[in-house]
Amino acid sequence: MRVAILTDTYLPTVDGVVNSLLTTRKALEKLGHEVFVLAPEDKKHLNPEDPNTIYLRAREFKTYPGYRVVSLLPGKEVKLLRNMDVDVIHTHGMAAMGAKSIWSAHTLKIPMVLTFHTLVLDALNWYNPIGLKTGFMEFATKSWIKYLLHRCYGVIAPTSAILHELRMLAPKMRITDVIPTGVDHDRFSPAVDGSDVREKWGLDGNELILHVGRVAPEKNLDMLFKSFARLKKKRENAKLMLVGRGPAISHCVRTAKLNGIADDVIFSGFVSDKELPEYYAACDAFAITSTFETQGLVVLEAMATGKPVAGIDYRAIPEFVIDGITGYLFRPDDTQGACSAMEKALDSGEDMARNVRMMAKGYSIEVCTNKLVDLYKRVIDYRQNKG
């Protein structure tokens, strides 16, 4: 099968969507499928050389540093996709690449699949691209998403909670399925040694709470800092580490100081894919306070490594964090509850470690990729038989 992936974000940017794309692409290619990627170019950095990746001309999205935007107008993508002779167009972009996917699929009469990664409507609270009134932007964005979903032959949601929201918004979607990004159990495993990470950051004798993800306003990190400040009053040797980078780093440094935990919060910055499993292995528990997650792949990566999770009881997270079994949940904005969840996670034993590993095994790369290939086959068949 020949698959074209269109995305609004790709290397050299690294975030949850990009990690998902890289994992999916590698898994499809391992099964013998050919994958082509169309992505925005980055003029400030050298785009990685790859014969099956084509970078389209783009400009920087100033509201959100590190991201680029391609033109909404039809360009060379139709010619490129025709020459590639692809069987299915799989868009991971909700903005300009979503528009290009619709146009290309219609022109070439190829079925289009969408993976819904980003809660675009929620993002308007933090990123208003052209400064229009929020009410108008919300109406326009909701109308566009509904149109986009209805033009797809297949819509993929990473979790059941997100699929429910999509069905409420676009009830006439054709084929739908819940397919999370799979976890690589060869990379993320209890067998990974995290001692070098603990030595590097001087964590001998410390309990470590880990957070992995883009450091951005929508990640609700203020709540994480407030909750950890409460935890420090009970666990003097506790440390909090944030792995990742993003536009809210300066704000987070100030917030840590305001909460009196500046000396106990570690900002690791960017960590390579090769090193990342060691950071999960180095921690004692994982914490996530974001209400913005459509899946929370980092939660499954932590679980695959055998780490209990203190997670917010909202949207995607409770599908993986089962209170008292694979971790501990807390209500949004309940900093005392989050503190308690982190403390319980630190005190959890081997039974929970076994539970989290079992949970993660159900979301392996092999399982999720086979579901994806099956969906591709279904939409191709649907397109051929019903048009």
C-alpha cells in the first residue's frame, strides 16, 4: 500500500503529533508499506534529508514559535501525489494541510483519512492566529472542523473520549475508529536503566516526579507546580523534572520561583529519542495535569516502563489511568487532590507496576498499526463501492 501523510507540523519541530507520525511511519514501513510525507518547510533550520519527505513552502506561525504554515491555496501537492500513485491520503493536519488534503483527495479521487490529534477549539484560548474576536473564531473554527470531518472517508480518534466529542460535532462522519499511537515496548521497558540520568542530575536519594511534553500554556503546568509545592511539604527529598521545551519555559521558571520550589524543579530541555526511555526509567512516578490531551502517549510510555501515573481525570487520561489500579486520578483544578495522587503514586508497589505494564501492552505498535492498516483497507473499499 502507498500512503501519503500530510501534516501541519513535522521535523525539525518535535511534539506529540510529530512523535506519533514518526512512530506510525516507521511501523507502516516495517510492514512493507511505502509512506510519503508532505510537511511545511523550515527556513531557519535544515530540514532532514529524506527522499520520501517533501517540504512545502511555508512561513513561521508567529503566535506559536516553532511552527510553520503553508499556503491555503492549491499548489504542487496534487501533482506530487499523482506521481506518487498513492492509495490513501492520511492527513494529520487540521489547518492548511487539512485543506490541501481535501482538495487533493477530491481531485485525484483518493480516499482521505484524518487522525484528530489537536483540540483546536480549546487552543483558541491560547493561540488566536489573527487577533479576531474569540466568539467569531470559535464559530469559524467549529464550522471548518465539522466540514473537514464530513469530507473524510475515515476519521481516527486516539481515544473513545475524543471520538465522542467528534460525533457530537460531526454526526454524519463515515467510517470512524479509535486507534491510539502505539508504544514501542522494545524502547520503553522496565529493563531500561535510568541510573545515568539520576547521576547526571544529582538525584541520588531523591524521589523523582516526571513530566514529559511540550512546555506550553495549554499543558496546565501551573497546576503541576502548585501541587508539587504541596507535596514538598510532606516529601522533603522529592524533585520534579520537566522534559521538553516550548514557549512557556520562562513563565514556568517564574512560576516555580513564586511557589518556592525553584531549587527542586529541573528543566531538562530537549531530550533525544535515544535518551528518553532512560528518563522514564529514572523517575519514581509520572504526573500529567493537562486537560488538552487527545491521547497522552507519554502516559503509555511511562506505563510501559513500569511507572505509576498521577493523572488528571479529564478527557483521554482516565482511559489509561484507572484510579487505584494503574495510577491515581484527581479532578481538574484540585491541587490538593493532585498532590495526594502524586504521593500515592510514589508509595505504590509492585502490584501497580505490573498493572501499568499490562495496560501498556494492550497499546503496542503492532496492535495499533494493524488496526490502522485495516481502516485504510475499509476506506479504500468504501470509496470504490460507494464513491
